[in-house]
Amino acid sequence: MTHRLAAFLLVAFLFTSGAAAAEVTLVHAGQLLAVPGEDPVSEMTIIIEDDRITGVQQGFVEAEGARLIDLRDKFVLPGLMDMHVHLQGQLGPENDRDQLKMPDELMQMRSIFYAMNTLKAGFTTVRDVGSSSQEMYALRDAIGNGWIDGPRIIAAGGVGITGGHADISGVSPELMEIFTSPNVCDGPYDCRRAARNVIKYGADLVKITSTGGVMTERATGTGQQMEMDELREIVRAAERMGRKVASHAHHEDGIVAALEAGVASIEHGSYTGPRAIRLFKETGAYLVPTLLAGKTVATLAVEADFMAPTVKEKAIRVGNDMAGNFEKAHKAGVNIAYGTDSGISPHGNNAQEAVLMVAAGMSEMDVIVTATINAADLIDMSDSIGTLEPGKFADLIAVDNSPLENIEELLDVDFVMKGGKVYKH
């Protein structure tokens, strides 16, 4: 039996089986990277039933009544994933004004705009790791219910310590009282409470800040800030309730502490050194490098005038150090999951991270693996996304030429489908 006939019979089966009422879509792919890490294949057809892939066949299959999408002159690959975004904002000179004057309802409308910019850039799934939680959970659920369009969102609830990176800074004491989150904590038992609290209100994971941060408007550095007993209690509380923990961490002391506590991922990992690398490999935790954020803040610190002096110093120092330490971690075999910190950089520019990763020594294929297979593993969705195989969601993108030969192809995505629905063609 020929490949073409076998494929035709498979499509015919869809029309005559109990699933006959389902919409069938055939995608003709000139080049198909169905499983990142494996070689791409020419002249393939992806068979989609409603929102799921039901078959991948050699040749360009046709069937009467099926919707046909012609990507025979394109390179097709799984939808990309960004494991570190902030959809509720974007760094700029008006941030302070917006925080005071923009109503929550308008901020939510802007978040939808940023989400669509991200989806149209080819990122069909994101992990939002720092937003006003209830609004982000509402956005996640509205997209999940099909009420509005956007990428699939895995939403974090934040837990931080008093005066740490996740606590409010840069405003008057009176406003600090208003803006301080109930999930700011001190000591192990209070931090246990805070972790349970964010899960209570809908968090898919818990986001912590084991070290100081660049954008904190305090001269408190970027070294370890959370204590081991606090870190351990947060991770234990999250694990008891079926949630992973992601930790923002710049300096190695805070990276090591978070890994020893059992976090699933380190965000930024700017000063990942030998001790941290050993723990990454022992635990299997992921590094989410966010090189684009480093480049963005280092550039803005020199060219823009809206950053506080304490922020500028950290931005230049940390931003310029990230790529070199990422290269060491990658070469040592640390698990890497793709993440940009978009919101620091403009939403929709997420693929710039891929260019920076290649410049730092990672191969084009390995970069794509971080944004597909590895990202899906980090969020425990490998059975549903990350590759283009039967049974998985029909999340796929297309570009003109092979990104395995030139990663910059990902900067101009021509076609985006998420869950069988076309968002860009």
C-alpha cells in the first residue's frame, strides 16, 4: 500500500467513524520538523481533527470535505513556548504613571493585546511568572475557555520576602502599604502560609525570588535574600499541593540555595557557577536563561534616562554577564528551557532570545528543543504539546526557510496555529 493511499484511507476513516462530525484539516508541509532533535522530513501532511493531531503522513494527502492549508513552500515546526513572560506590563518610562493611573480593567485589555502579540510571534504556550494574580488567572481561564484569543497560559502566584525583589519598591511609604502583597512573608511558617495562599487563589505554580533583582529600586544587591528555611517550606508546601516552584535567582549563592530546596527551575541564573551546575545536573532542574532581558536592561541603562541609579548599576553589570555564564551552563549539560522575561523586552520579540542563545554557543536545533520539548517537560505537558505527533494539540508554526540553518527565520513567523485554529496566515 502506498503512503498516499494509506493516508487517504486514514482521512476517509475520520469521515466514516463516530468522529465524523469533527472538522478535519490537512496541513501540507514542504519541510516538517515534527519532533525537535530529529531530522526534518520533506513533503508531509499533518492530519488534524478539531484541535488535535490524528496523523502525520508522507506525501501531500487530499480528501474531499477536509480543510486544506497549503504550506508546501514553508518549514513547519511545533509552536514555540516561552517559560518566562510578564503579560501585564512592558518596561518603559511610563511604568510609574501607569501603575497609579491605569485602572485594572484597562490593564487587562492591554494584557490581551500583549498576549496576542506573543501568539502571533509563534509562541503558542507561555508561563507567566509575575503578574497581578487574579487578573492573570482570569486571562488564563478566558483563553482556555475559548472566550478570547491568546497563547495557552501557565500562571504563577508570587511569594516574596519583606524588602526583597518581589516586594514593592520605588514608591512612597504610603503607597507601599497599599501595594504590598499579602503573599510577602517572613520566616518559614509565614512563607508556608503564603505559598498555600497563592495556590488557594488559582496559581499553577509558585514563583519565588531567592536573590535580589535588577529592577528593584533599592541598593540591596542581587545576592541571596531568602533564607533556606523559608525556601524549603515554600517548596514543601507547594509539593504537598501538586505545584512546582520557580525561583528568580542571579548570584550563585541564591541559585544553590533554591536548588537545594528543590525548585523545578531557576529563572535568569545569571551567575551560574560550578556548584550550581553540579546541583542542576543532580536534581534535573531547568535553567530558564532570559538572555534577552539581560541585553535589554543593559542597553536601556546606557541609552534611556528613566531608570533609577540603583537599577542602572545592576542592569549594566548583570546584563553584560549573563551570556557568558549561560554558555558555561549549556556546555556543562544543564537542562535549559526557553524563556525571555518579555515585559522587560517588548512582547512579540520573544524569538530574539533564540538569536542570543545561538550567539552564546547553542546550536539551532538545541534552541528549538528548549522552546518545545524541554518547555513542555517543565510544565508537565509533554503528553499534549511540544511535538507534532498524533494525540497532541495542533500547535504549529511555519517560516519561509529552515531555522536549523538560520535561527533568525524565527523572527518572522508566517503561519501560527494553536489548537487547530489559525491565528496568522
